[in-house]
Amino acid sequence: MTTQNRYFWDARLPLTATFPAASAVLAILMSGAPAMAGHDGDGADDSVLSGASNVHLSLSGQVNRGVLFVDDGNQTEILHVDNDNSSTRFRMIGSADYNEDISIGSVIEVQFESNSTANINIDGTTTGGNNSFTERKLELYFDHKRFGRLWLGQGDTASNGSSEVDLSGTGVIGYSGVTDMAGGIEFQDAGVAGPNIGSVLSNFDGLSRDDRIRYDTPKFGGFQLSVSQADSRKSDVAARFSGDIGAGLKVAAAVAYAVNGDVDSQINGSLSVRHSSGFNVTGAAGVRDLQVGAVNSTRDPFFWYVKVGYIWGGGIGNTAFAIDYIQADEVDSGSVEDEATSYGAFVVQAVDKIGTELYLGARQYQLDRVGFNFDDITAVMAGARVKF
């Protein structure tokens, strides 16, 4: 899960008028501190206030809902879903400056998905993770302008997002994490259910989020290094770059190395290039080396991904279009010699004035497995992401 397409902006906002439930929760969390300034009709901005006068508190989030049509070759269904490409979520960030060089902060970020596209079945049931808050980030950080930032707690490992760099503007509906659109849908062979999409396709995106300690260097010329260590002998290191390189080209890239349990080592990365004309190209790839003794340890899991897109500017906001393709081999530990593929097409219309993106996307999923003849799966989703 992922990062390039999962960012959303922080803002001071009139919660009393637009999000009363959140206002109540925030007031409880602050234990009687003045939670916010009410709107008094004099044109003054409403704002979120911290219980500590020298700490800035920001509140942000998004709701991302869609309608998903699925055809698994055996039946068709229309499902009302939370789009796991960029899930519905809520976040609070507290920050304070100790001096001109040092600042500290804390982040609480949770998601609440009803019918997540990542695990909903074609009959509308889910495999878990719905209808309750689930943690994304519960962390604090210490930042120094010259020496970098130290993170502690539940949050992004160094390698998280390293397979998901994407400048296409279509990440809300399609990116290298292709299972997010319909991951719980099962392949069918003559009406008999087989593995689901999420078990046979992967973008090997590092170690995701975890309880860890992480260090990020300052940025030097657009480059940054990160390293983290988590429970269960997990560790990783990543390098990133983002910047303009001339000739109208903007480049973003990441590469990571990780060790995790049965995975003796994993190398993955992604690269995205966008021209000032709007044309853009994105690619990602990764490979795993399994430890001896792991399930079907003779497997050699790998994936590669490519996307081509174009962004039109102006009007109510950018209009972005893209097509993509992924191939992932031997991902499922229960089988060898699997080859899973997916291709898709997407369009996203931003409506800047109201912090909204309208999207439409379609994907075809295919699985080749020795001894089986699985039907292709078609998924089409339309929806909207509204940020606050």
C-alpha cells in the first residue's frame, strides 16, 4: 500500500460547521482544552487549536467512495465500495519548534473502510478490516534542519512507497498496486473458485507500515536516504530522488532493499518522468530471494510494471489519462510457475475549487497456472475522492 497516490493535504478548517463528529472527538482528546474557535460571523477564520499554546495542530482527511462493477467469468455484480487505492482516512498532526533548527511532531492517522476494494468478494462480503478504525500511523518525530529526521512508532518503513512513485495524476484509481481495485475477487475455473487477485499479484512495495524506528537524511540536490528497523528481524534501506532536470522534465524515483522473515532479500524500485507538455511515463520492478525452508522456496517471485499517461491543464483542474500493464510471476506461496497479469485504462478529473477528484477506471486480470483454466476478471470502477 501506497504512498505516491495516498497523500492528502493538511489544512485548518471549520470543523464546527462541516465535521461536528470530529470536533467532538478532538475536544475529548484535548481533555477540556479549548478545541476550536467558533465562527462568529465577523469573517474571522475558524481554526483548530492545540491544548498547548506553542504547538500547531492540523486536521485533515478524505472520503473516497466508488461503485465497482465486477465480472469474474462466472457471475457479474455491482458493489458499493471504499476505494483502497487511497482509502477513506482521518489524520491529526501536532508540531512545535524547539528552536530555529529543531522541531518535534506527532502523527495520528487512521482509516475507516466500509467494503474495501482490497478485500471485498463478488458476493459483497469482506475478509476483514472493515467497519472499524484501523491504524496507519501512530508516530512521533524529531527533526533537525542539518542532520535529518528520526521517526519512532507505527508508520512508513524506509522502503514503503518505493514501488509506487507515480507522476501521472491517476494514482487515485490506478498505479502499480493493481490489487487495490479488486483484490478480494477470486479467479474462477468452470465455476470453481480459485485464488483471489490479491494473492497472485504484488508490487513488492517494501515493508509497508510497521512499528519501527526510521532515520531520513536531509535532502541533497533532490536526493535522500532512509533506513529503518522493525520487529521480527525486518530492516530496510531506501534512496529517493525528486526534482526538475531541465528540458521541461520532472523526475521522481526510488529504490529499496529489504529483509523480512521468509524473504532473504528484496530489491524493488520505481521511476516516473513527466514532461511540461503533460506526457508522462512510469515504471516499476522488483525481485525477491526466498530463504531456504520458506514455502515453495524454489520460487523466484518478481514483477514489472509500466504506465504511459498524459495530463491536460486548465479549466476546473487537471484532466489526467493513463494506461498501464503489470506482470507478476510466482507471487503466491501456494503455487509455482504462476504468471499473473493485468492491464488497465484510467481518467481522473480534478475539481480544484472543492478539493475533489472524479475518476473512472477499468482493469482486466489474468492468471496462468499449470493444470487450471481460470477465466479473466474484469473490473470497472467510478467514484470520487473528496479531501478536507
